[in-house]
Amino acid sequence: MTTIPAGAFGSQNAWQPLGMLESIHVRVGKESAPRPVTTVQAIAGFGLVGDRHASPLSPRQVLLAGSPAYRCLGMPAASLRENLRVDFSTGQLGSGDLVRIGSEAVLWVTFVCEPCNLLERRCPGTLKTIGADRGMLARVLRGGELRAGDEIAVCRAAAPVFSDDWQQRILHVARAVPEGFWISHRQLAQMAGVHTAYCRAFPRVLSRLPAQVARRVGSGAGMGAALPWNGAGLFDISRS
């Protein structure tokens, strides 16, 4: 569960108007296409109700994409597979920013969503043209109902920063595993926001860490009475 210290959202004057929420989509179960909705409930530390990416262990609970990218590339609606389409460029956001949508919900911006081969298959040529404009990923820091047409404001650099480099995120999560605990490669991938296809590269990346830290990732073998780690504290906003 996300821990939010007093004053985490700053003063009212810290919030700067940024734009508007234009549309909302959720990915339900195994449905291939995002489902448009006019409202959705955001739950702190979990994500959007009904969305397949909702998870307390993920730094990529919500994807925001900007309408400028759509206009520039001439793509059909929801081609970027976003949850929230906003009327400004997501390039204006940085990791650690807080985004308030409406009067209640607050998102913690985590890192850039890299375009993938699946996106390229759906929209040929996208990988060469979209760059960092695929969007920004985020966690739900404070819940509330999101509605199309809600005003959006930003509070800059108010939360811990995540690296856009997936290898750095892998190392960050591995270092956070407490002594006496372990996590699997699959759970490490989820917590770092990395596709499980990258798991085969984890041993090489983890080799940069001290052996007693690196071996906390795997099966728990060789750690005696080590317990599975549930990620407690990893996404607490009070942690740097």
C-alpha cells in the first residue's frame, strides 16, 4: 500500500494548470482493443478499476498519451493503447511529477513508455517517428473518479524519480529487497515495469550488484529461511 506523508501534495499554489482529460480507455481482461469509457474509478496504489494493468506491484498502472502526438502522426483513436488521453504533450511531464485530475485523483508520473514492436505491427512506421511521445506511465497516488473533461494540474518534482533506463530500474528494485527475503524474476520484471521477455538478461544486469544482493532475485535457493518479498515499501512516496 502506498504511504503518503503529510504535505506530500504541496500547497495549493504548487499546482499549475496543465490541460484537460479528453478521453478514457480501459483494457478489460483479454480484450484486444481498449474500451472507451466516460468515467473510471482510480484506486490509490492499485490503478484503474477494471483495467488489466491495475496492480499494487506495478509502476505502470496508468498510461497517459497526448493529443499532439495523435495529430502529428495521424493515428486512429486509442492507437497508443493509452488509458488517459490529454490535450497537451506528455513531453511536458517528468518522472516524479504529480498530476491531479479533477478535484480528487492524483497520479505519480514514473517513466516514459517506450514504443514496442506490438505498437509497430498495429501502426507501421510508428517506431521511427514517435520517439518519446508514446506517453508517460504513472501510479495512482490518491484515488477518485476520473471523468472526460476533467481539468488537469501538475505539481513538479514532488515524488521520487524513476529512471527511463530499464536496467537501472531492475537494479533499483533488486537493491530494495530486504535481507532475508527474495523475489522471482517475473516479480522483479513487474515491479520494475519491464516486459518478462527481458528476464533472460536479468543475470547479466544483476551481476553489477554485490553477490549477497543479487542472489535475493531468483528462487530463494541458497538463502536458507528467506521469505518471498511482497514489495512492501517499494512505492512509498516517502522513499527516495
